[in-house]
Amino acid sequence: MPDRMIQEQGIKVVLASSSPRRVELLTNLGFEFEVIPSDVDETVEPGKTAAGTVIQLAKLKADTVYERVIEEGKWQEGNKDRLLVLGADTTVVLDNKLLGKPESEEEARAMLRELSGRCHDVFTGVVIISKEAKSDQPEEISSFEMSHVFFRNLTEEEIAAYVRTGEPMDKAGSYALQGIGSAFVQAIEGCFTNVIGLPIPLVVSMLRRAGITILGTTGRRGTYTGPVKS
């Protein structure tokens, strides 16, 4: 059975996020994992590229949870001989400006006005930190995904009604593709699940590189940085 796959490999997997979207997407891969929110300060360093920003924040989340789990010292319970922590961060980019989560309803309305009738980019950084029980040093794998999202023209009434639902308030760019916000998205170029918050094809590739067998396939073990995309 799929839900026994990671158990049979003796790997404890931790998702360093409490995002319901990421939890659901990772659950769909068919293995068990623990959810431990990182609760880190997501302040963005000025001057960084979008790709650099999401990888930096994904690494911060993964590092924070990894250190917490190692410090507790309980991860080997249940015959686990490897620990794997996955962190991710997503941001929306328009005109080279990063649009994070809105801090107010007015900011959410302003973001949606900016996105209306235009194409924007969604970046997600993914970092995996893994450690074997017999090893002193962990291995790290990092990469990112980018998708183009096209919004149709939005009316002020639509924007106001959407913000009143509360859905935009904890979402990068002030919308959720998997929710009511899907009514605004005219087209997507690139990875669909990336826009939701976790690029599953990339994650599968990275997990395989970390030595996990998924759908009968395991990649080459070792530190790996995925393709850099312009």
C-alpha cells in the first residue's frame, strides 16, 4: 500500500509548514509525514531575486524545523534511520515586485487591482534536508519552480466581494487558485500545483534525489540543486 512506502524505507518525513494546501498536495503522494510549522520571520532581504528569496525562506523553514527535531532527539523512534525535512515558500511577482501575503483588506484589494487583466509569475522554493542516523552531517537539496498566471479583467465589485470572503488574507498575491480565486485565473503556463504552493513534479524529483522511492523509482543520492530557470 502507498501509505506504507516511507515506513518500509525507515524514513521519518517532516513537512515544515502548516499550510493546508501543502499538506493536501503532499498527502496525495501517498505516504505518511509529520507536520511541524516553522513559525519563522518571513521578512524578505532587499535586492534578492524572486528565486533567491523563496529558496532562502524555504531553507530557513527547513533548517528551523530540522534543528528542532534533532534537538528533541526522538526522530529515530519506530526504527527510523533517516530524517527528512521539507520546507517551501511561495511568492507572487508582478513587474519585478514581490507580492506576499496582504496585511490588510485594503492591501488585498490593491494587489488584486494590480493583477487584474495581467500576467504574473509565481515562484516556489523547495529545500529538503536529510540526515542518516549514522551520519554527522545532513545533506541538502534545493530548487525552485516558476509558473505564469494570467488574470482576466476584474471589476471593483468582484474584488470587494472576494476580499470579504477572507480567502485572500493568508495567500501570496491575495488569491487562492484552489479556492474562489480560481474564478479570476484565465490561463496558466507551467506547473499548476506550483501556483497552489507546492510544485509536485519538482518535489517528486527532489525526494527521489534524496533517496526516496516514489512510484517505483529512486534517483541518485547526493546533494542536488535543480535547474535554474530565467
